[in-house]
Amino acid sequence: MRLLLAICISFCALLGSAQNYYMFVGTYTTAKSKGIYVFRFNSKNGEVSYVSNTDSCTNPSFLSVSPNGKYLYAVNETGRELPGHVSTFEFDKTKGKLSFLSQQLSGGDDPCFVTTDQSGHWVIVGNYSGGSLAAFPVNGDGSLQPYTQLIQHKGSSANKQRQEKAHVHATFFSPDHQYILAPDLGMDKVMVYQFNAANKKPLKPATVPFTASAPGSGPRHIAFHPNKKFAYLVEEMSGTVKTFAYNNGVLKTLQTIATHPDTFKGQPGSADIHISPDGKFLYASNRGDENNLAIFSIDAATGKLTTIGYQPIAGQQPRNFIIDPSGKYLLVANQKTNNIVVFKRDMQTGLLQPTLQQIEVPNPVCLQMLEKE
């Protein structure tokens, strides 16, 4: 009986832990923001509560959590007279507080994306205005060494105002962490690099070094299907999602579908893209004149998308959003209206239902979660 009781208590504790997460919020600090904000998120009821924030961190617009959960990496999205940087913070899971560890030059202006390899030994950063990506070795204490590799993109595309040169918008690892896929808005290409963690310069062009988008599309972010067979690219300027068959660094186009209805006549401004944990639904955020989330179902056999609806987001400029690990909730960061909105997901239909949860955060642009121990 005592053994059974102990097992029940342990199971309940484990279940409770899996329902509680820390949520990190990256922001722009041009107004009232102090930098990075830390919240608790309960995936059982969707409740969000404030924990802490950094006291000074310039424009930590995009974040990445280390695989062991001990460190947080943030780009400092600045340029020109104040060159771009990437910062390291140590995270105290007990207190829910971040402590600054180190900072390195990002290698280019306006870094907008950061990611960590599965071993935790490398951090890869994309510099938007610099049109480059940089690879940083990670020290044992989580701090970064100066970058050992800087890859400069060169090229332009149809829109002479926004695509006058290369603009690296992201650096995504493939599911097996053997490749980096770097959507370049300025070049209308997704550049592909092989990744080898054992090398001092870990990146080299893949056998098929890029996949092109239609001129003027503006590739931005990528989401991989849980089955690892399909990849999806949101194209900012055309307001489209491109479906690919994916295999060993090679992208084969299957479909291009709009993130807005045929009747929409405004300027597209697509931003982020995510897939539900069960692989059944895909969501894409629209800024500009729309301010909504496009919702698609995913055909399990072909990977192709079917539009099933559009969800207003109770705010403006929805940049980044996140689906919690349980798949029950979707949270949207609205940059212009300084709020994060919590939606409940219908697991069967994929549609979203607004909740009473809205959190005020100055200029939120990135959301990341970490399981709370």
C-alpha cells in the first residue's frame, strides 16, 4: 500500500511539473521595456503570471533557450553606430530570474534570430541588415566565444526598397541538426548549409545550396512537421506559405498558398509560423492590414495545406507566437499594442477561442517556453 501511494504521489508530481512552464518574452526597448520578461505559464488552465525581468538589455528581440535550460541567448537588435550583439544570460529555475553572463558582437547590423544546436555547443545568429549569419562556440559556463565563422550573403531581388541587398531573417536547424536553413528576405532564397559541430567553422554550403522563392516574396520563418518529411516557409512580402517535401537538406516545392482570403486587397505582412504538436494544423501570423492568424489543416499523407479560417488577435503587429507543449493554448505577442493574448485551441478543429487572459508587456516580439522543474 505504501509503495502504491508513493508511486501515485510521484506520478502526480511529475504530471504537475509537466503542466508548468516558464515563458520568456523578448522585446524592443525603444519605449518602456526593460528587456527580457519572465512569466509562469500553466498549460492546464492557460494562466500566465509575472515572475521577473532584466533591468537593462537593449532590444533583445529574439531568444533561444539552451538544451539544458540553464542559459538564455538573446540577440541585441541594433546597428550602425551601435553594432549588433548577442547576449548570454544564466537562468535560475528556482527563482525564475535571469543573470547577465556575457556579450559578443553578432558580426552584422540588426541581428534578428538566434538558435542553439542540440548539443548546446554552438549558437547560430542571423543578421538582418548585415545580410549574414555567424556561428559562436559555447563555453562550459554557457557564455559565448567570439564567432569563428561569418557567412556573408550577396544578392537582391524584385523590390528595390526592401530587397536591395541580402537580409538574413532566420537560422533554423533541421530536425536532425545536420543542416541550417537560412531564409533570406532580400535574396528571395532559403540558403542551406551543412552543419558539423566538430569543426571550428561548422557550416558549409549544402549539396543543393538554396531553394528560390518567387521574386518579391520575402522568405522569413520555417516550421518543420513533426514527421520530419515536410517543411513550411512563411513569405512575408507576398503573404504566402510554401509547402516543401524535405529530405537531407533538400527542399522540393509542393504548394504555395495565401495567408489571406482572395478578397484581401491590402499589403501582406506575414511574420511567424508554427505547427500544432500533433501535426494536424498550421498557423501563420499576419501583420500589416490584417492583424490575424491564418489557420490551415495539414494533409497527413501529402503535407499540403487547406485554409480553415482566420482568427483576429485582439491587437496589432502580431510578430512571434507560440503553441504551448500540450497543444491546448496558443499565445500571440502583439508588438504595437503591447500585449500578449492567450487563445485556447480546439484540438479537433484547430480553431481558436479567445480567453480572458491578456498580459501587458511593452513591445513584445518573441515568446519561448521552458518546462519548470
